[in-house]
Amino acid sequence: MKYDFVAFGDIVTDCFIKLKEAKVECDLDHENCMLCVKFGQKIPFESATEVPAVGNGPNAAVAAARLGLQAAVATELGDDLNGKTCMDALKAARVATEFVGVHKGQKTNYHYVLQYEAERTILIKHELFERSLPKFAEAPQWFYLTSLAEGTYSLQRDIARYAKENGVKLAFQPGTFQIRSKLEELKEVYAAAEIFFCNKEEAQQILGTKEHDIKKLLESVRALGPKIAVITDGQNGAYIMDDSGAYRTPMYPDSAPPVNRTGAGDATASTTVAYIIKGLSPKEALLYGMINASAVVQGVGAQAGLLNDKQVEALYAKRPKDFQMSAI
């Protein structure tokens, strides 16, 4: 099968722990915010909910499959119960699993998500697996490279080289360890990227700057190699830059107060790529991405609220007049 969309990224089961007694403390400029709980005490929590088969890569693949694309995920599992549950969930979401490695005697990634109000703080631990680039019978149309564990630079460079040599377009949405990495380690990935996604704080961290001007951040990201750069900025919406200039889209109006923002960035990025594959321009595709993100924040977990193509297109058809691209 020729896949439209193959996502590379670690898979995980998330355990959402909804906190009752906590507070958030920030600097005067409302940056460097810290989630605070009482130290050395028993802290009551409201609920704990397990969500299998998530992570940036699986989230993207599920979004693409739900939007009607032939989607697969390339990831690694342990041979434990969590691994089996994740595999079953992928199959139920109609995501192809032929590139999923199952490793005997190893554990599947398991993360804890501390949920307070609509935001979340995630405790992460990526298991170390042996990895290699899958063998593709036919080159996919797009690769979607996202969160991978430390020590996977060789694999990521192989992904970039395969994409370049076989005419595969590459979307890059870096995860925690990729953001913390030295740019030199991933320069081939940035250079091969057709489109790049991150949020404002991540862009500052990648670039090693305190720059707040979004246009300058977009220019600096593109200078690393990506043809198109997208930076999201919370309530301020999202920004995109290509050869034609820089543009902003507002957030799509929430249908109700957000329940949890986990997965909003994944939905924005993967839906944007999916609609580029469907034939839209990147700027118009980003509007569709913002619509899917607005749906994801209405549920717990990164996949429960993902829309299908008919739902996304129906919301786009009745979008507010001010929900449109504007030059910056």
C-alpha cells in the first residue's frame, strides 16, 4: 500500500490525574509558570483516567486516518499489557500498524498528566528501544516526524535522507527531547522539512532567544531550513510564513470552555498537513487545523475530540467572518 501519511513518534499511555488542590505561580510578566502543590503531604485528586495509544506521532496518525487518509504510525511498544492495549487502539482507529515494533521483555511508555483546570503538566519517561527506518514497499507521500526519545538522532537523520532521496515531503513537529537537542544534531531534519510546527515558547527554546516578535521567530525558524514555518501562540492564534510572507489566523471560537488542552498542537499540525495532502494551500489548511484543535480541547486526551473530514468541513463552512488569514 502507498500511504498518504506515515507518522514517526513514540507511543504512550497517558494517565490523566485531575488535581483538586493546587495553584499556579508565575513571574510578573506571566512567564515561567509553576504548578504548585503542598510538599510532603497527601494531596487529594479528583480522578485518574488512562488513555492508550497517544503521543504526538500516534495522535497525528489517528487525526489523519479520521480525516480519510491512508495513515500509518512508525513506533515501538513493549510486549506488556499496555502495549497490547495500544496496538488494539491503533487498529480500532484504522491506523496501519505494520511499522510498529514490539520488543520482548520491555515496557511500553507510560506518562502521568497532571491536569489542573484546562492546562496540563506531563511527567514523561521514554523507554529506550532498538530502532531502524522501516522498509517501505512504496515511498509514502508524506512523513510526519515528531516526539522521539533521546539518542535517536541517527534514525531521524535516516528519515530526513529517505525523504529527500525518495521525494517524500517531511513535516517536523519536534517533541521535548528534539527541542532540547543541539541544532547541529538535527540540521538534516530541519533542512529536509517542507513544513515545521511548534509553539512560541518552543521556538524561543530551539533558537536560544528571548525574542517575542513572532515574525522574527518565523524568519529564524525558516533560516534553519523548513520551507514553511508555523508557530502557535495560545489564545493569540497561529502564525505561518512561506515565500509569500507571514500571516496570522485567530483561534476558532470554542464551543464551550476548554476541558483540557492536551493534543491541541498535535491536532493543529496534523490536520494542516492532512489538508495540504488533500490539495489545499498551507494557509487555508492551517485554518482547518485550528478548527480540529478547538474540538480536541473539549475532551480528555489528545484523540477523543478529533473530528472527521465532514465535521471539520461543516465547521469551516459556517466559520465566523473574522476567522481568516491576515498578513502580519
